[in-house]
Amino acid sequence: MFKRKVFSLLLVLAVMISMIGFLPQTSYAAAIIQNYPMPSIYTASSVFSLKADSTNVPVISYLKDYDYAEFSFSGTVRIEVTASEAITSYSISPMAKNIAGTVNGNKLTFTLSSSTYVIVKINNLKKIVIAADPLETDIPASSGAGIYNVTRSPYNADSTGTSMATTAIQKAIDDANSAGGGIVYVPAGVFKCGNLTLKSNVTFYLAGGSVIVGTGNGADYSVDFHKSSLNKDGTYFIRTAINSSNITIRGRGTIDGKGIYMRNNSQFLNNLLVPLATSNFTFDGVILRDGGFWAFMPVRSDNVTITNYKGFQTLDQLEADAFDANECQNVLVKHAIGISDDDAFSTKTWMQTGMSSGWPGTVENIDTVTFEDCLAWSECVGFKIGMGACQPQKGVTVRNSYIFQCARGLLIDHGYQLSPPQGLVQDVIFENIDIERCSISQFGNYWFGVSTSTTGPVNNVTFKNINVRQTGALKSRISGNEKGGTVNGVTFTNVYVLGKLATSLSDLNATQNSYVSNVTFSNTTTTLLKDSFEDGLSTEWTTASGSWSVVTDNTKALAQKATATSLITAGNSWSDYTYEAKVKVPITNANAGIIFRVQDSNNYYMYRINATSSTLELYKCIGGTLTSVSSTAFTATPDKWYTVKAVVQGNNIKGYVDGVLKTDWTNPTTELTAGKIGFRTTSADVLFDDVLVYSSK
């Protein structure tokens, strides 16, 4: 009898548990993680280790400036970085993504919900670059019809890096091409190679953990060009066949040129990947590292699509660009990171001389090149049109991108001075870009430049929705010259410099000379107030109650220390406007609110995070009486920054958290029609930051 009762109880529990699986759950989507083995020629970082959820991801020891790690995922993943010492300060870039971290001893944790390339700075250690790629969904089989696995018969390439694999891999490429197309499959392993030529209709797949590595000896490579400025010959490590088409290189493997060693010891340069006079070229996901010269260099090619590119170059050698499009048309570079001592991302046009003297065909224009969602870390320029502009460059766009560090951020540099012809630069757009650090003094230190020192003009340049956190030591410049080179038509729209909306060249920390015309400011919003507290002051704010001060929380922020109702205000009596600010509560039993249309300490609206009751609350305060007018469920995580925003138009109030509309309420009574902004809390140790108040035209 007892056994039957126990069995019945277990059966009921089993049914209940099975039913729970079908109930709606409030949680993140489970992450799917693809991890890759560390190639045998590399060593693990002694400074960092990394977990993606519970998966240990290899961190590769690389340069004195940074180590790196790579994995692929979908869903939401928890990242845990363990440093070699206790963490006292950190930053996670791109800062514009507002990735919030939590520190516990020597561990930093944060979450990612989409593929992101991040640069993490901890204390004064080297950086760690985390390449969190999108999940690979089209991994080919390693064998079968149309698959040419380089380690299998008849190719039998050495995967240990002991002997050269060039002949075997090239034979696989040739066979796939002769068959009308196929996939050349390079499994995990080390493949030491000389020059390789990719051919039409062939997909060159590098599996995660695979490395195509150079020898470091210039004598093992063909001489493809001479770089007069360095007085060195160089090679195209991997190139496409001339007049080829429909070539793809993809995967999560690595191309490693051993370029710095070869440059210093053989006095020989290495372009890692050169799509040369090819059409419909596709690249996805592969790491290019240690080129020693320009790493990725499409030349006189069209319809080029590049996604998920990681260009990991040295920060100690000039002319080690991460990406240069040369005389190409219809190029898209999307979701990429470029790290380089020289230019991170660049477009160029040349005369048929010097290193371009052997390029096939005749000179061509740059036309329609787009950089989107790219992260630049450069000791020179983040994004540059030039320095070569001997033929026209038209339709270059940089958008939705980020600069971690640079000497100059956004640059049109027409200064490659040879005899005519000198091409024009026209229809260039820089849009939705965040510049974090502009502090390197290499060939000048300023955040933007639009200039020509040749006879070629620059026309129609747009800077739109740019956030400049650091301007550099020198003034930015817009300049033409007495030779006939002019700049005509430069438009600035919603450019914020050090938190201020720019309405003049002075606001941009910039100058123009007499060979420049039609510089305009066409802002679509008017900033009423902006304060990041980075000056350490709160002089624009008036305390009504509480204990308010500016403190350091990685960056400067406004803190409230009293355990009582505390209120502080700023600004003027505005009517319709948008007010946003970042807030952070220290514990679950705390609240933080933004207040607006503040007439005095007894009359205002308030929109707040109430962590105690797990709600977002909209209040009106009339004559000192608080009345709740709207409440929405919301669970706040302690010590996490949230961006809270209120949009007030007439009697309507919309409330947002992290850009998501949470509250929409219209007051049936016309009251509180204008007023200042501010903060209110009844909790201690609440933080507020990055205040922005603006109105639309």
C-alpha cells in the first residue's frame, strides 16, 4: 500500500514537472556556443582566461598590447573574464553599446545577446579582444561529394606544420575549380604554406582551429611588388586568380603570415589576402593576423562582400593596415574589427606605378564602398579615404561603427602627391559613429580631417550622428590649397563633441581655410542639457534635499548618499522635450527616478525603477502629494546601468528603458505643462549618469 502511494505521488510529480516545461518562462534564450581548439603553434594567455557560460574558451597570447579569443554563439551568453590580478578598474568597448559588467575579485562578467567584438581593458594590463562571432549555420561536411579535404587522399596535406602543405592545398583548389566548383575543406590543424591562388567557383573553408601559416622566410615566396617607401619587396600570400569570379573564403580558422618576423629578418613584406581582379568575392569569419604589411587588400575587384572579419595586426609597425580597398567597386565590409599601427580601414586609388605597377588592367575608380558595424583600433586612422586618391573615389560610407583608439578618427586625406591626374573625392558619408579615444600622436592628433593638398577636389561630405568623446591634441581641419584643390560642401548633423551638440566649427574644435566653401550645420535636434559629470562637478545642479556628489564608478557619476527622500534639479522651464539618463541601484531594496517638468520640490512628474517592488512607476506630484498613474512589471538587477527615458509631448508621457517603450500614459488633466529636470530617490548609494535633454525641431 505504501509503495503504491509513493508510486502515485512520484507519477503526479513527474506529470507536474513535465507540464512546467510547457509553461511560459521569463528567462534568456539558452545560448548555443561553438568553441574552437587552440592551434598547437599558439600558447595560452598568462594574463586572462575566458568562459562563455560554462564553456572554457581559449585565450591566445599574442602581442604586448592585446591577447584575443574567439567563439561563435546564438542566444544570450554570459561572459566571464578572469584576470591575473584583482580588478580595480575596467572598461568594455564599444562604450556606445553600454555593456555593463560586474566585478568580483579578479573576475569580470557581462552578457552579450548578439554577435559583438569587444575590447576589454582591465587595470593597466594588456587588453583582451573577444571575438564573439555569430553562430556558424552552414558548416560543410568534411567529406563527400564536392568536398576536397586537404588532409585526405589524394592530397594528404601535413596538418602539424612540420612540412610544407602548399602543393597539396593548391592541388585541392585546382581540382575543385576543374570540376566546376566545390568546397576545399581545411580541418583543424597547422598548415605551413607558400603562396596559394584561389580560383573561380571554389569555396575555401577554414574550420575553427585551422591555421594557414607562413614560413617567415621571404625566399619561400614570389615577389609581387616593391614598396618604395619601405624599400622592400613583398608578396601576395593568398590571392585570387586574375579575372576569376564566385570565390568564397569562410570559416573560423586563421591566416597567419608571420609577417613581422619576415619583415624584420628577410626585409620582405606580406599581403595576407589579395582578391585581385576578381568578381563576386565573398569572405566570412576568418581571422587574419600578423601580416607585417597590409593584411586584407582587395584590388581592382567588384561585388566584394566581407563579413565577420577579424584583422589582428601589430600596433608597433607602420604600413601594417588591417584593410585597404584599392580601386574596387560595390564593396561591403560588415561586422568587422581592424587593429593596426597604421590605418584600420581605408580606401585608395593609385597611378600605375610603384607597388601598383604590376596590377592587372588599367587604373580604376573607387565606387560604392560601405563599412558597417566596424570597430577600429589604430595608432593612425580609424577610417580613411586616401592617402591615395589619384583616381576618383565616390560613394564611400562609414556607418554604425566605432573607434576604440586612434590618432585621427575620420579622415579624407588627398595628400598622395604625384604628377596629375589627381582624382576627386565625392559623396562621402560618416554616420552613427562613436569615437572613444583620440590621443595617439602619430602624424597628427585630431578627430577628423577633410583635406586635399593636390589639384583634386573634395565634394559633398556628410558627418551625421557622431559622438566624439575625445577630440585630440590638435584642431581638426577642413582645407583646400592654392593649386586648385578645393573642398566644397561639408555638412554636420547631430555631431556631439564632449557631450555638446556642435553648431559651429569652434564646437567641433576645428578650422577651415579659404579654399573651403559651403560648410553647414543642419541639426535635427536641439540639445537643452547634457552632463556626463566627467569634469567632476555638479555646479549646474541644485540640491533640494539629500546628499549628492560626483563619484568615480569606472567613469564619473552623480551619487546620492542619504537614506531619505532626496531630490536634485537642473535646467530651465521647458515644455515638450525628451529626457534620458542612466541609473543604477545598488541593491534590490532601492529605487531611482528621473523627474521632469519640475516646477518645485512639490510639483513634478517622476518615472522610476522601483527594484523593491519590481516595477517601473510613473507618478505625478501635485502640491507635495505623489499619485501613481501607471505601473509596469520590471525586474532590475543590482549594480547594472539602465538608460531611463521620458518623452513628454503635451499631456502624453512615454517611458522607455534601454530604448524599449514600457509606459504610455496621457494625463486627462492639463497640469505640469513645463519645468526643469532632475533626479529623485529614497535610497542611498544610487548612481545617475549621462544626462541628455533635447527637443526636436
